[in-house]
Amino acid sequence: MAQTHDRPEHPGEQAAADPIRLLAVRDAPLSLDEVFTAVGDAAAGGTALFVGTVRDHDGGSDVDRLGYSAHPTVEAELRRVAQRVAADFPVRALAAVHRVGDLAVGDLAVVVAVSCPHRAEAFAACRRLIDDLKHEVPIWKHQTFSDGTEEWVGA
């Protein structure tokens, strides 16, 4: 899923009515620049960006491999979460991209960003976006540990 909305060509021009600029679930590497650029807005005084990366451990165990999978409704649920955040905060622009498939330690798993008129609003909206995405969007993590055990998270 990838959706972008046209942004104003001129800095003083009114932004598009829909602040949701980019939503995607992909099996390809994620780009910080793409997400940051998507939330650029001349009326925004604050932009908050969160990056989730694959770490080498979880719960005291070394992680060897990790994979993400998603339910077929993932796109609709991601949009629902994004719309709620945009409605609850003075969001100028919002973007969220999550990776699926096999990932290595250090890979980007999720990138979300929100721009708002002020920094406190941007931080609060970005935190809500990532928290709600992790709790409500049907994406599951399968971890394989160095001792051969496996764990599903979020299932």
C-alpha cells in the first residue's frame, strides 16, 4: 500500500485537505527521507519522527532472525489509526510506513512522522500514532532466538 497526496507547490499555498500524506506496508527497505519529506509543510513549526529498528535481543535472549507478517486488512486499519490521530491533533501532515517480510538486526521496521503547528503537538501526535499502530494494526512479529526457540509477538 502506498499513497501520497500532492503538497502545495508554493510555500504560502494552503495544504491539501487530507493531512495523511503517506501510508504504506512494504516488503522493501524503508526510507527516513521519504517519510520526512512526506510530512513537510510550511505551516508546521514542529515535526516529530519515530524510527523502530530491529534490535539484537529481546527479553534477555539474543535474536537471530525476525520477520513481520500482516493481515489482509492491514491497510484499512493503518488508515483508521492515522485518521483518528489526524482528527485528535492539529496535524498538518502525517506519514507511516511499516516493513513486512524478513529483516536483519539494524533494519528499519517502522517509520512514522507527524508535523503540527507546534512541537508539543507533534510529539504527542507522533507518540499516539506509533502506539496505536503497534496496538491496533494487524502486523505480527516472529522472532527466532539464538537458542533455537521462537516467539510470535502481537499475534
